[in-house]
Amino acid sequence: MPLKPKFWEKDKVSLIALILIPFSYLYWCLFIIKKKLNKKKFFPIKVMCVGNIYLGGTGKTPFSIELLAILKRLGKKACFVMKNHNLTEDENKLLSKYGTVFTSSDRSNSIRLAHENGFDVAIMDDGFQDFSLEKNFSFLCFDEKLWIGNGLLIPAGPLRESLKSGIKRADCILIKGKKNDLIENKIRKLNKTIDIFYFEYKPINIENYLNKSVIAFAGIGNPEGFFELLKKNNINTLKNSSFPDHHNYTDDEIKKLINQAEEMGAILLTTEKDFLRIKKEFHDKISILKITLAIEKKNQLIDKIKRII
């Protein structure tokens, strides 16, 4: 997957976006047809979806991991269910470090496997636009800084569906970042009663990199968010390198980064998800920034989850 076009992130609609709008209309027509033709499948266990409408970088996977931890503390036997394809291989590996992951070419088969193996809650990391499944609860994730970009559908913009369509189907909104009244007002106009929670990434091993020089790289949905997190925590970053989301690193790319770090006397630092896409032979040369989530009004969110399960 290539790097996301910069014009997606701008508030104003660019000329390139205008040219692509007819293709976005075609995408939307296909989306509506798919939605109407799909017959929902129901399951004997709870299905909770963590999704988005903005393509990548909204914090789905970290929140899915946090949701699993919450459910376990509530005494539930929960797992992850994923659709198996090349672009989710790194996410599957990351999720498997925290819990059981069931994968299949069809998410419904993954959920059936979860049920057959005695799990009572299935967490979908992604799949908000999968209309073939009945979900008991859907979390819709946003990034406060990215929000909805230029507000247009793929390929003219970053949206997998319209804001109105997504907000109406969601049961709860999660926003990565700081409180934003403007965003909240736009959400409330579409759904007056929906709960909105904010969360931020909190590094848990940041002390390893304080007062040291770092070269950072990331191939995730929003690499800039990773670099900003380092800056926010006063990490002396000499260079940042962005790669496409789910990027499969070549040996030459990693060797080049390692050489740069050694020449500059710096630590080579990346995300946990990126690390899992790098050959083990290079692991001793690369460090990971580990994070947890700081959720505002977390107790209220837990109470809401209790009512669902």
C-alpha cells in the first residue's frame, strides 16, 4: 500500500481531489449496493467491532488490545477475530502477543471458530464496513488531528464511507487526541446521544530514550503521529523516515537505516507493529517504543462495556 496522498489530509478540496470525485461516486454506489445485498449473519457470542471510516491511523489496533484487557478483567473469555489477507499480517502478529487470534478468509468463520473454542466475546479489529455480520456493539475511531481530512470518499479523499453513514451506525465514538468541541458538535448533529471518549498514547519505556539521539521510522497508518509522540516526550530525533502502511521492509531498507543510526551514534527506533515486519536477524539493532492507552473517563467506558456483555 503506497503512502496516503497528502491532499487527503487538507481541509480544502484540491484540484486532484476534484478530478477524482467521479470515481468516489462510483465507489459510493458500489458501497450502497454491497450494503443492500449483504444478508447479516448472527452469532451465539458477543461480537464487538473496533472500526473507522478514515483509512488508517485512527488507533483501532491499540484500542482493540485495550478492549481485550478490559474484557478479561471483567471475567470474560475474549479473543480477536480477523479477516486473513496480506495487509493484516502484521496486525495479526501484534494482536497474538496479547491474546488469541482467529483468522479466516471470511470473518464469520473466524467468529465461529471463536465460539467453537469456548470464547464468549469476539473483538473485530476493523470490519465496520462488513455488512454481512451482526455486531452487538461498534466503536468508531477517529484521530483528532486527521479527523476526516478533506471529507471526501476514496479515492478523492480518505473516507471509506460518509461521516453521516458512519456516525449513525456507530454505538460509541473514540477520538485519539485532545478534546475538540468543533468535532464533537459535528458528531452531535448526526447523533445527539452517542457517547464520545478520548484517548492518547502513553509511552511506557520512554526513559530508555531520554537524553539520547534517535533515528525514527514507521510504516503505519499515520507515521507522523508516531514522530509527534516522540517530540512530545522530548526525544531528540535526528531523522524521521515514513513508509507506507503495512510496508514489508526489504533487507536493503533496514540495512540503510541501521547504517545511518550507527554513523550518527543514534538509537534506531520504531513501533511495535513495524518491528514485527522486520526480519529477526536485524532485531538486535532496532528498538521499540512500547505504548499503552490513557483513556479519559475510562470508568464510564468500562461501565458501558459491562452493560453490553
